[in-house]
Amino acid sequence: MNELWIASLAQAQERAGRKEEAPELATLLRAQGVPALCIVGARAGLDWLETPHARGWLAGAALDVPTLQHATQAALARGFVAADALVLAKTRSQQELPLLSWGEQAPAAPRVPAPTRRLDLYAIVDSARRLRAVLEAGVRTVQLRIKTPAQPDAAWQATLRSEVAQAVADCQAAGAELFVNDHWRLARELNAGGVHLGQEDLLALGDDGRSELLASGLALGISSHSVWELARARTLSPRYVACGPVWPTLTKAMPWLPQGLDNLAWWCRAAGVPVTAIGGILQPAEVQAAASAGPDGVCIVRGLGEDPRATVPAFAAALAAGRAQPVKELPAWPHPTLPHPR
């Protein structure tokens, strides 16, 4: 297993020639040429994961080095990158997705979410005007996604504030759930209720920033594209986790391979929180297919067209038809979504 070295803390200290803690040892060992590693039992109930894609504490079933090596090798053989392979090894050993920390603080056990309404059709729009149109069409879960320019000036900031304030007012009047993309402090200030953040943005917040976000009371939506991202997202007790892209999409450039309906179904069973399907969903037939995999909501972006009042009724009917289909059999394994270097 040259691409991934799994060892005890004592073995890692011996190889590094230092009596450091696991995070420091892992940094040293990667600098010495170890591509990826996992230090088993570095703390009680915790292994330290250090790979090109992710690093942090992995909580879950306590496995000894040989058992974890064997379970991880099975996932690597299926084409998963090291971070995914380690998470899947734990998952298959304990029949539950483990938790992965965002940094050197141990992962917090997620809170059990309170029962709430289903997300259903989830419209993602780029203006308050567009948001009002989808509300008028009957959608009750919306995301306002206004991209930040390279050099946001005072005029842009004023426009952003005005757009978010209008979106908040319209959603409150309609009884709709609003998620503001990225701008979470402004969302908190204007009582938006919810925010959606990608994992890179959440990682950039640091431990203090994530604690501040969680203390804000905002409902949190988190993007996830791979198994290790799902394990990390769970620790923040999100309102939902987005699984995508389900199909190829032109909305965003990304390195991830499409999830397909098999991974979407796996996400829905493994996440422990509501899941939304997103990516490449343009037609009612795609909404129906996605809904049949069991997500709490299905996101539509470009598929809304110029006039959502004309398109939403067919999407709503497709959502209901998909949910009426028999539950799909859960795949034993998800498929990889990150290209595996060979």
C-alpha cells in the first residue's frame, strides 16, 4: 500500500524520529515523502488522517492497524482516493459514516436535527427579482446566490445588502425558507434564517469562525462532493447536505465526477441529515429520477428558465412522481468522484 501508510502512533514516531503529536508527525512524514498516512489510535477513539485531499481527526470504530489496512485496501482497489478510502473503511466496519474534523480540534458529535418541513423543490437564483418570481410560482425553498466580484466596491456591497434584505422580506411574507449563499454575516444581520457555504469557505473560516457561524443560529446548508466531505459536513449539524453534481453541469467548473443516482441514494441513507440533489438537473424527467433516490430536496438552477411560473408546475409534478416510485436498493458501495492517480 505505497500510496497510503497506516501505522500506530509509536510506529509514526519511530519513522519520523520525533516524539511529536499526530498532526505534527503527519506533517513531518509527508515532507519526508509519505504521500498519505493515517495514524491509528493517536488519541482515544481517534485516528489522524493526512492526505492530499483532507486532514483531520477521524472518529469512528476503533480498528487496529492490520484491520484498517485491509478494509482501506478494498476501497483503494475500487479507485477511491486515500481520504475516501479511509472513511469508507470505517463506514463498512461500523455500518455508519464516521466523523472527520475540520482541523486539529476533535470532531463534535452532530446534534439530532429537529423535525422540520421537507425542502422539496429548491430554487437557486441570482437576484431578488428572480427570487420573487420563483416564490410566485410556488417554490418554498430558495437560495440567493450572488457572486462576489474580484474587487467588491461600496456600490456592490450596497446592492448586495439591498438584494438580501428584499429576499428576506419576500420569503418571510411567503412563508418560504431562504438560504443566502456565502455572505453569512450579512445573512445573520438581516435575519435571513439560513446560509449555504461550500467546504473551502467553511475551512477558511477556521475553528473560531465556524464556532461563530454555529452560534449565529442560521440554518446551514453545506456542499459535498465526496465521501470524506460528507463525513466532515456532518460535524456541523447542517440543515441539509447537498450531493452533487448528480449529472454533469455547466453552472460551475469543478474537478468532481458526477454522482449519478447510485451515489445520491447512498448519500441519502448515509448522511444522517436531509440531502439535496444538485447539478445537471434541467428537465422534469431529471427531477423525477433524482427524487426517486430519496433526497429531501431537488435543486434547480438553469432549468427554471425565463419564467418559473411556466416551468415549476411540471417540476413539482415530477418531484411527486419520483417520490411515489419504489425506494431504490442501496448500493453496497458508492462510486469514486475524484480521479484516482495511477
